[in-house]
Amino acid sequence: MVVEDPDGHADGCRQCGLCCKVFGDRITPTVMNLYTWMESGRTGIMKHFSVCLGEKKFARADHITQEDLSDVTSIELRNPETGGYVAVCPFLCRAGRNRYLCSIHDEKPEMCCNYMPWVWGETYFPRCKALDGMVQQLYLAKLEGKEPWEPEAGT
């Protein structure tokens, strides 16, 4: 199943949640993400992150002000109740037997928006189920003598 993103582009995601289960405990939003969440009043998102201000001053992200943003040196995903590390992304919600959705999809961190499991290197994730279909499409394109990035005729 191909999922349309809010901008109307098909991204091939099958919403299996595997990448969020495996990498979700390492979400690191940008300072700009924090600013956007502050402006939107999204304290429910911000409370899941701890920030380091300056050298060794730590605070929950929902307890800082916009003036503090210039002093942020790191941002970590944390359990808002215990302050400990989390095992999985707290925003991942089960929507069916094998289907998961992001509860903050419209305002998810930049690293989640930019995640592409098919790019070799830092983000490559060979266990991504969407890659199965992509590999098949690349193989079929090669058999037809086309470059996989060529648009279909008439588009």
C-alpha cells in the first residue's frame, strides 16, 4: 500500500512501524522543531525531550523559553515521568494488526520527515518492507532497458 504524504507525494511507506520501533528511541529534533512546537503550543510533544543548555544545565523542553533556544547544545528523547531513556518512539501508535501511525505526523521532527531507508549510508535500513517493492521496480525497469529514475511516457 502506498501512502500519500501531506504534500501529495507517494513515499512508498507501508506503515509497518519497523523503522520507528528500531530507531524511534534516538529521535533528536532540531532547535527549529522546538521553536515550531513552542509557537504551536505543542507542550505535549516537547515534554518528551530533554535539552542541555550551555555546558551542564538540563531541562525538560517544555520548561524552557524561546530565549533559551540559542543556548541549546543537545536534545534527547526522554520519558517525561522518569527522565530515563525510552525504548521506542512514544509517538508511534498502533492502527491495526500490522499498521502503525505517527501521532504527531503533521509536526514530527525534521529527522523523521527526512528519513529515507533506501539511501545507502546513514539512513539505509535494509529491513524496511517498502524496499521490497522498490527493488522489484528497479529490477523491472532494468529488464525494460529503462533507467529507474526516468518518468513514464506521457508524464
